[in-house]
Amino acid sequence: MSDIQHDNTNKSKLLDYVICCIGAFAWRFSISNAQAYRYLNHYQGLSFLEKHYEIEHTFSVDDVIDDLTTVCLHNGGALTL
């Protein structure tokens, strides 16, 4: 596999993972996917997922949503568990 194909595969996996996490976050807080995306983007949750993908994707979805909630709270978010 070429480096470009490998990089595209990794980006695709990351994108699928982020989309899953946005949906799970929306479900947890009873908000729309669009609202979850905007919230996570604004309060650095999406950046956190991208930066820490290698470890976060090994955790349960519930643990990841807990982590996202904590990250967003530390960056001014208001949604709590």
C-alpha cells in the first residue's frame, strides 16, 4: 500500500470515528447531530478526538463521551453528565 493510500485510509477511519462520536454525544445529551457538531467544534472536542484518536478509539463509546464532556467543560462548555 502506498503512503498516500495508507494516509487516506487513516483519515477515513478517523472521519468515521468522529462521526460516530458526534452521534453518540448527540444521543447522550438529547440534542441534534448538528448541535453536537457545533458544540464539540466550539469547545475543542473535535480537536481532542483528532489529537488523541490512537488511544481514544480503544475505549468504549461511553468513556469517550465522558472524556469529550470533560474536555468541553474545561473549555467553557456547559453540558454536564
